[in-house]
Amino acid sequence: MPLLHVNGISVPCKAILFDKDGTLLDLMEMWGTWAESVLRDMETQMALIGADFTGDKNLLLGTVQDAKGRITGYDPGGPLPMATVEQTYGILAWQLYAAGVPWNDAIVRVMGIAKDAMNELRERRAARPLPGLLPFLAQCAQASLRLGVVTSDESHTTAEHLEWLGISGYFGAVVTRDKVVKGKPAPEMAEAACRELGTLPEETVVIGDSNADMQMGRGAGLRLAIGISSAAGTAEHLADADTVVRDFTELTVSM
């Protein structure tokens, strides 16, 4: 059985599950740009109805912005890295509803804003792998490890992002939020991925950048839960991780 080496320990495993945003791809490169566009258009909508945001605008998605509106960071425990599409729509639409826009209209406006922001990303194909990811995936393939993706994103955008990174062919299972009843931190995604890969949970490792990933892994009985802390520069939000690394340069695989 292949061995995964991390932080001085060697763990036998047959499969590895990866979160997508903040794990396979740089979250700020993609979703930071998306969030800037969304917040800018939300400001326009609020101005058109003569209203201000309820509370701090940065708390809408859990972002940190400079004076020019550029997003320079985010809360690793906030909506940007963790919320589903539907949850994000709800967060944004509530601001419009609180300002007097009927709920259905608020949802339609928010969906339009999010669609425009995503189209901007598609034009730029804004996806950058985390440091060391591509060599690590090649090591995994050479060792015949079975790989899967478990993400709170939807099927269509997940397929796009994996294609943009050029790594679609590595994964034998891609479990997205729209394929399960209960998303993270429930164990269902990890359980489904293990079934698709034909591996047992105790033979499987999960790697992710949120504590929801870690909780999912523990709930599914996975062998090891590895946290990625590069986005936030801290591991405090990964309370349920078995071990934490900054990026994939700290991981190796051998037979």
C-alpha cells in the first residue's frame, strides 16, 4: 500500500480526497476576484434603492478590503471559503430584502450579480494551483493512489475549474454539493467518494482548508484529516485536523 508522508509521519493509504477551493486552487486568485465583482455590484444595487448595507460590508462574505475595494484577505471560517451557492445567495439577498426589495426580486437580482461575476472569471479562466499541487498529483498517480474531489461547489463550475487547472484526469470521483443530501461538515460527501473510488474510509485521507473538511473526514471515519493553512497563515480554524501543512510541498508519496 502506498505511504503518504506528512510532518514526520508515514500513513498507509489507498485514496486521497481533496477539497477544491483553497486546497486544489488558490482561493484568493479565483474567488477574491469574484467577490470584488459581487460586492461592487451589490453596492450599485443598494445605491439605486437609496439604502446602506446592514452592518459591515466586509462581513457579507467575510472578506478584508483595502481602501480601493480590493480584497486582500478573508476569514477562513467565513462564507467565502465555506458557504454553498444557495447560502451565498441568501446572505446577499437578505441585504436587499432588508432595504425593502421583495424576497423573490432580491434573489433574482443576486443571481444576476453572481452570474455576471462568474462570467468575468470564465473570460479570465482565473485558476491557479496551490504550490506543489501538480508534482504531488503526479506522485499520487505514479503510486496508483485513487483520488477524489469533495467540494461545496456545484458540478458544472467544479468541472470547469478542474479543466482550467488541467487536472481533471487525475480524479476518479468528483462529489459536489448538488450530488448529496447533506453537505459538509456531514460525512456524506466523503462516504460517497469512497464508494465511487472503491476504497474503505480507513484507507482514505482527506485534505482541505476548512474545519468543515476535517469534521467531514472524522465523521466518515477517514484515516487522516490534513489541513491546509496557506490561505490564512494560521491553523487556528483547523481545530479538528490531525495535522496541518502550508501547501503540497510538505507532502510526499512513496510505495
